[in-house]
Amino acid sequence: MNICFLMYPWEEINPENDTSLALIHECAKRKHGVALCTPANLTIRNSVTSAFCTVINKMDKVPASLKSFYKQASLREEMLPLAGFDVIFMRANPPLDPLMLNFLDSVKDDVFIINSIQGLREANNKLYTAAFGDSHSNIIPVTHVSKNKKYLVQQIKESKSDKMILKPLNGFGGSGVILIEKSAMSNIKSLLDFYVTNSDGTSNYVILQEYIEGADEGDVRILLLNGEPIGAMRRIPGSDDHRSNVSAGGSVAKHTLTKQEKALCKQIGPKLVKDGLYFVGIDVIGGKLVEVNVMSPGGITYMNKVYKTKIQCQVIDFIESKVLDKLQAFDRRSRLRKEVQDA
């Protein structure tokens, strides 16, 4: 199997805790061909979509640790056609580059892409999470998405809670997430000016969300594969930050899924699979869904450490099965076409 990781540059990988590196390492251990490219390295020549790739040369013996593998990996640069790969694994960091998806549209029928192009288009921002809620569902906190500052201020005033969460629609890694309080209403209008209005006169959508009791104790990151949970961890905020993202200084601990969290996964799993979102990270507080991460969900290395497991093995097993299904379907179609042709 040949797999292309469409992600951030090799030089930006943190070998201590990078989920993408754990996945690449597992592929290398299985002797699969592995290449990396960034969205900026996509190109089209003679109607063929290609990429300037960093190819990892195969090793006779792959080091057991991620740090040793990263240090010893030998790389070369090649321009390669994307349709020649069996898999394209989307691991680019948010925000989503829509031009990247336009390039990939030309190969989506030839290559298994995880996550799917259409799924990424629909779910790359926090609107996707908001769409899970309805009048008969209580799986997301009360959520407002708007760029109307007057409306947002009114919702804050009418909220039953003294606290709410404000965040940009396209933020990631906890960036821009702030806690606002009614006791500081005099500052809220200036905050909305900062978040909503750009210097050029354009405006941004923001998300205003009810504060969930217990959020100060952290959240739960759950990884789902093909709609099923395969790992979870509790993320605990640092002493001087309300955000629990590890990138924002949070720490991790073991977590056993509650009955409510299992029910949540069961409820949203089928939609994720239907949308081609096979490998997803969701963030949960108090049993409620607060975020769906579909571009480069992380957490594998942390979960592996606290549970002494290897979650990346399950992910690569799944990808291998999807590629095998695709190849078998192609072979069957070829045999049947030949049978008709020879009749």
C-alpha cells in the first residue's frame, strides 16, 4: 500500500507527541510506501494532479520509538501523481484550504481519502457541530452562531448562566476561546468588536455557547474510527488557563466513557460515517458535544501513554481494509466486463 499524508511539513513534527508521526511510523513498520506533502505543494500538469512530495525511504529495520524513527528517517523529494497512491490521509491543520479540496476533487474516485472531500467541506468548521442539535436533542449546549453584535449581546443578557463561552468559527487548538461573564458586560462589546469586525470592514462569524458546569475541570477527547470510539482521555486545564487543550498547557488523564458519552457516540456515529468522516476527534463536556475535529484530530500518543496501547494500529488496519475492498471491487468489475466482452 502507498499512502500520502497531506499535512504540515516534516520539520514541524514534534516527535514526542505527534499523532501524524505515530500513524506514519505504523505504516513504515508495515512496509507501506509513505510520502508527505503540504497543501502548498499540490500541482497540476497535463491534467494530472500531482504533489511535490517528501518520500520516506524504506528501512530494513524501523526503530521502535517515534523519536528514533523521526531522527533516523531518510527522506527524498519526488513529484508524484496523487492518483498513484492507494490512500490520501488528510492531516493538514485548520483552517481548511478550499483550493486544496479543489485539487483533490480530480482524484477522489481513484484514491481512498480519509476524511472524504465532501465530509471536510461540510464539517471543517464549528457549524457542523451546531447542526447536531435540534428541538428533540440535548447533545449540544445551547449555541448561537452570528456576526450580529446586537443579537449576541442580547443573548448574553438573556442567558440563565452568568458565564458563556465565546470562540471564533474557524479556530482550532483552543485558539481564541474565551470565557465571558455578565459581571463584565462593559467589556463584552469591545470583545465582540475585536472578534467580529476586521480592520478592512469585513466581519467574522463567532460562536456563543452556554457554559457547561464542570467545564473548569476539563473536557473529554474521544477518538472515533468508522463511527465507533477507539480511545478517550480527560484533558485538564492548566492552573492559569480555562482551556483544556494540551497545546494550551493542559494535561491528560485516563477516562472511562460514561453511559451518556457512549450514547452520544452511538447517536452521532452513523452521520459521521455517512459523511465520510471516518477518523474524528470529538470534545465532550458534561456529556454534551462541544466540538468535532475532522482535519487532523490528535490525541493518539497521549492515549497510548496513559493506556499502554497502540491506537494507530486500529486506524491503519481500517485503512488497509478499505483499500482491499476497493481493489476487490475493481477486480470484480474487471472480470465481469471481460466476461461480457468475450461473450
